[in-house]
Amino acid sequence: MSRDIWDPKVYARYADERSRPFFELVARIGATSPGYVVDAGCGSGELTAALKDRWPDATVHGFDSSNAMIAKARGREGVTFEVADVTTWRPDRPVDVLVSNAVLQWVPEHRDVLDTWVDSLSPGGWLAFQVPGNFDAPSHRLIRELCRTHDKLRDLPRDHPVATPLEYLEQLASRGCRVDAWETTYVHVLQGEDAVLGWISGTALRPVFDRLAPGERERFTEELAVRLREAYPRRPYGTPFPFRRIFVVARKPAD
């Protein structure tokens, strides 16, 4: 990504659907009174604030690589924020709970990042992350197909940017962690015209838009919209949008 491509307003569309996996992930963390809680890739901070609600006595810190997101996040009471990259961020003290929600799919070397994060945990600390697992779905497959027809975009899409639940389990279990890994397919019902296009405009299409001039972006979006309407036909009640997600909660050995 050549610049800060994130728009908090665009990403906030379908906020309820995007936040549900976060709460289902955090619900599986068994920490009772952590001292230091970190939200890695915190976005605009709404969900980081929810971590403070869960553990009001903890020091809660969020970081994100997007200046725009952190600018929106700052000012939330009881939580600190900074601009930082997940690949280079290091804590200044051991972390008791480290949460990452829908971030690691953007990081090709994220399996290495997970090892670094385990090292940063306090004894008995918790690592919990969630990543989309829908990269074989029509929404992402159609993006890849269109990108391969465009000179500026041919190198952009990665077919499988995340691992399987079993692969994550084996990686973290080999570090001595007790691991709970699972996957869920949500069937969201999206409202409005070209609803799936609206969803992916806040996420998967951000790197595409970053590379295209306004006119090129409009043509790309128009062609993609036609294909998405065929793949996800609108119903009288809305547009059903299946979305697979992968969850992992790991606890580091206490000694």
C-alpha cells in the first residue's frame, strides 16, 4: 500500500456486522484481571474502548498503521493510541491480552508476527485474533479476475493470504500455547443497492482504489458491480452475503 488508504466513514458501513466477530472472539478469552491489554490494528478505536469496558482496571492501548483511523480513535477515555505497524511494533512491557481483529490478512509475513506476539506475552497471557477466510468466495475471486486484466493491478491480489485454523493451531501449540481455533460462516443480509460492492469498498477494494486514477476506478467499479449482482442476487429481504471467518485464541504457558 503506497499511502494511508483507509477511510473511517467507508469502513464504518455495516459496523454491526463487522463488530460481531470481535465480540465473539473476545468472549473466548479467559483473562480475569489483566494489567495490560493491546488492540493490534485497532482501526478507529470503538472496539478498543470495548476492551476497556471488559477490563476496566487494565491499561488498554491500541495501535494502527492508518493515521486517519488513529486520528478518529484518539480522545476515547481511558485508552491510549499510537500509529504503528504490526510488523514492527514492540511493547514496552509484557502484554497480558493481545487482540487483533481482521488485520493479519493484510500482512504477508503475519505467521512470523504471531511468533513475535507470543514472545511479547506475559506468562499465562492471551493472544486472540480473527481473520477473514472468504478469499475463495465470489466477491474476492471476481476482484482477482478483474485485477489480472489491468496492468496496474496484476500483482496485487493474493489468492490465500491466511492459513487454516489447523495450521494456526499447530504453529501456536508448537510454542507451548493452549489453543482454541475454529471457523464460522456468517450469512449477512445486506441492505441497499449493490450492497456487496458497498461492503468490499471499505476493505478488499481499498488497495485497488489506491492504484487507480478516478476514471479507472469508476470503470473498474462499474464492471465489478455487474459481476457482483450476478453472484449475489438481491432478494426482497436484502442481499445474502456468506462470509467465512477464522478465529484463534491461544494462552501462553504460565511458567
